[in-house]
Amino acid sequence: MCDALLKRDFTGHEVSTVEEAGFKGLKNGQLLQAAANDYDVLVTVDQNLQYQQNLKTLAIAVLILQAKRSTYPLLKPLMPDVLKALEQIKPGDLTIVK
């Protein structure tokens, strides 16, 4: 439910959830590879992704949302900084928004 709510806050951007993109069930490495084929940025709340994958080798940027919990009320306040980050982020970049 949080995905659907947060999705509408990405004004000016075309957004798909993992489920909508058909990537549900893929592990991080597979997910990043699949997403890199069709998307410019992967937005996630997975704090460990940066330690598990070599992001510099991928043709996709990763934006990690960091909040105490992954609930819409706690993630929504991050959106102004997320939208700013999306203006600058490039493939291979990792950006954390707190």
C-alpha cells in the first residue's frame, strides 16, 4: 500500500512499482539488472543494498529512502529532497535521502 501512496508523490516522473514492472520476487542483483534495462533510477528503502551490490557497474542510479520505518507517513516528508535528488542523479550513483 505504501508503494501506491508514495508513487503519486513523484510528480513529474514516470514511476512503476516493483510489482507493476513485473520484478516482484527478484533478488537484489537480479532486480537491479532487470530495472537497469528499462529504468533510470531504482528507489528503495533497502538500507543494505549499497553493501550487497557493486552499483558503479550498473546502468542505473539507486536512491535509498531512509526513515525509522518504511511507512507512508514517515517517507512522505522525504519527497522534496527525493525530487531534488532525481534532478541530479546519474547511472551508477547512490544517493541516500534521510
